[in-house]
Amino acid sequence: MKEFPRKLRINTQLQRELSELIVSHLTDPRLEGVSITTVDVAGDLRNATIRVSSLGSDAELAQAVTALHGAVPLLRKALGARLRMRYTPQLHFRADTQIRQADRLTQLIRDAVQSDKKHSPDPDAEPDQD
């Protein structure tokens, strides 16, 4: 069985540890319903981009990202104690809006299908004979 590449292992471990730290160490109410969708650590392992999503509105997601930026020193210190890495990566939080965009697109498609059904003739109906 082939072993995972190191970067993928580190991304997975960072995602798991950060998720746990956000739940267990941070009490900011702006972080309710926040989840980490992806972690991408740089090749030199000194920087990590963390994408987060939220069940709330876009404004609430922006507030959650701001709260996470404020918690970076605490999160890095806790990560440093948990991880066996030479350097604890600098954390860069970003809002992940892909899920919302996909939901909006899905809803637009559903609306278009419903509109087509209302405005198109019934395919099962008998054609008019003159």
C-alpha cells in the first residue's frame, strides 16, 4: 500500500487539530457553526491557508474569519504543542464560499426546470387533431 505524501498528511492533521482546537479552546460566539473545509500547507511548511465555511450568512462568515484571525496566536501556540514539526505554520484563514455558490446554482437550476414545466405543453397529452 502506497504511503500518503507528507504534505497531504500534514494538511489532514492540521485540519483535524484546528477543528478540535476551535471547538475546545475558542469561546467566541462568532464561531458557532464554523467548519474547516480545506487546509493547504505551503511546500516549505511555514504557511497554511485554511478555508472555513459557516451555516450563517456571508456577513456572519466574514465575522467568523475575523474572529479566527484574532485567535491565530492562541491556535499556533496550541498547534506547536500538539504537532511534531520543526516550524508551526503561520495560519491564514479565508472564507470558503464555494458551497454557497453551488447551492445558489442548484436553486437556479431547480427554478428553471420548474418554470419550463409550467410553460411547456404536457408531453403525455394527446395532440390536437384538426
